[in-house]
Amino acid sequence: MIRFDLEGRGIRDPRVIEAFRKVPRESFVRAGDEAAAYGDFPLPIGCGQTISQPYIVALMTEACRLGGSETVLDVGTGSGYQAAILAELVEKVVTIERIPELHERARKRLEGYENVTCLLGDGGLGWEAESPYDAIVVAAQTPKIPPALLRQLKIGGRLIIPVGDRFSQELLRVTRSDENSWDREFLCGVRFVPLISEAG
Ligand code: SAM
């Protein structure tokens, strides 16, 4: 997976590659799916949701430009895999999931990660209490960027988010350049499950 699907497709940050070496992806898939855990495709995790494909998790992680001292908000905990990868790379990870069953399973899986806080709630509203964030990663599709996420970024902070309709989205990196401006960069085309949020 690392050689062909990550390095082979352009993932270069050595810290990101090292994080993928450390986190056992088979512990984040459903029982019986372990043999498929290192394939470069999403897998079902129950409740109609998926664990994202490894390359996209790596791309989103690398796009955050993490140095080690950051606080990151992870919206859409799902299996907990993205949160575990981030936990290897930064000081603090706050991860939020709206489906109680998935939240509870991920919370148990992530028990050994002392720098991860698992929350149950609407991540489209962000999580004000731990803000501002150096980076926010959203693993669910939204037609518009939720304003709370833009506001909860530090100046210089990066938001990685799939924006578009149900069937195709643009993965964007949105960097807060000052109090009232955010710069958008297109990273690639993606297809995520929807963000179900009060924020729309
Ligand atoms: N990052 C996850 C992983 O590593 O397994 C993959 C997440 S899956 C593609 C998207 C997740 O976002 C689902 O678990 C879904 O329930 C969750 N979700 C959707 N809308 C949400 C919201 N408003 N707040 C929090 N989680 C949400």
C-alpha cells in the first residue's frame, strides 16, 4: 500500500508515510474485512458509512502541512483511522462523529491514543471549545463550506474539505489568510458520503 498507492501516487511527506507504517489499518475495518484493509479503496464500516481509501486519507493528511505541534479537528470520525493517522503527527486531535454507534466503536479503538478526543455531535458546526485549529479535515461531502469551520481556523490554518454535489466533489484546501479572507486551492476530484448537518 505504501509503495504503490501512497509513494507511487505522489505522497512525499516522510512523516505522513511513517504514520501510515505505524497505524494498523486492519484494526479499523469490520471483522472479516481484514484481508482487504490495505487495498486502495473505501470499505463499508456499517450504518451506511465507509472508511476512506488510503490514498485519499494520505492526500488529505499531507495537504494539512503538519509539523508536529498542531491541534487538528477531524470531522466524520467514521472508523477512527484518519484520527489515528493524525494522532501520530500532531499534538492534539479532536474528532467528531454524528452516528452514536460509529462514535462508540471508534472511541474504543482509539483508547490507546492519549492525544485524541472523540466527540459525538454535528461536526458541520465544528467544535468551538477547542478552537482555533491549525487544520480541519472533513471526510464528508458538502455543497457549501460550513461557516463555523472557516471561523474556527487559525490565521494560516488549513481546511481540507470535499465541496460539491452528492455525486462528485472538488477536494479543496482552504487557507485562512487573515481575519476575513480564505484562499481556495483545488486538490483533486473525489466522491464522499454526505455531511449531514444543521449547517446544510
Ligand atoms: N474519516 C473516516 C475514517 O477514517 O474512517 C471516514 C469517514 S466517512 C467517509 C464519513 C463520516 O462522516 C461518516 O462516519 C458519517 O457518519 C460522518 N458524518 C456525516 N455528517 C457528519 C456530521 N455533520 N458530523 C460528524 N460526522 C458526520
